[in-house]
Amino acid sequence: MSPRAARAALRAACRTTLARQLLRFTLVGVVMTASYVTLFLLLRSPLGAQAANVVALFVTAVGNTAANRRVTFGVRGRAHAVTQHGQGLLIFGVSWGLTSGALALLGAFSPQASATVDLAVLVAANLGATLVRFVLLRHWVFRAPPAADLTGPSTR
């Protein structure tokens, strides 16, 4: 494949819905991850790692669902917003399970871990949770409605 053809193929791929969604999801994720890290670090000392994790995750989960609803999946208006935010909170539960499990394992193997080690483990666990979140948001929470039947009502 020539370089010109490769560039054209890459441009065409970037125009796909999935590619656009992944790019937008990544941008939202960068902002939410920075928010999560900031909250976690601010709360770790007064609350402990597990409590800081759950509070930071919860706060950013609400913002994450709202931002992905609008930016990534282009959903506007209030229709289904309560249901979608409820589903987003269920996804938060998955993220919390992954991250708190990772912290628990770290605590079992290295009970005196520093904030830097806590954060490194949480970032790795959040990467896995992020993949799960994108799939669930795309295929469950914000799935495209079924295509309308263009043939009209059935005569059977």
C-alpha cells in the first residue's frame, strides 16, 4: 500500500462513528482522570485510600456520564437522562469494584504503600475500568435505537 493510500485509508477510518466516539471518549477521559487524581490525592490523607477512591470515583462518575452523554454520544435533551445516569452509576459500581479490589490486593502485599504507589495501582485499574465503561456506554447506555421499519406496519 502506498503512503498516499495509507493516509487516505487512515482519514476514512477516522471519520467512522466508532473512531470519533473513541477520540471524544478519550478527551472526556483525560479530563475526568485528572479530576479523579486530584480528588484522590486531596482526600487520601484525611480519609484513607479506599474512602478517597470511592468518593473521587463517585464524583467523577456523575461528571463522566454527563460529559460522555453529550460529547461522546451526542445525546441532547432530558429524555432518558435519569435512566442513563442510573446506568452510569451501575457502571461506577463496576469501576469501584475493580479499583477497590486493586487497592485491597496492594494493601495485602504492601500495606505501607505510598500515595504514589496507590495512585499507580489505581491508574492501572482505571485503565481496565475505562475499557469496560466505553463498551457499556456504547452498547448499553447510549446504544443507537433500532432502525425504523421503513416498510410500514405489518399486514400479517
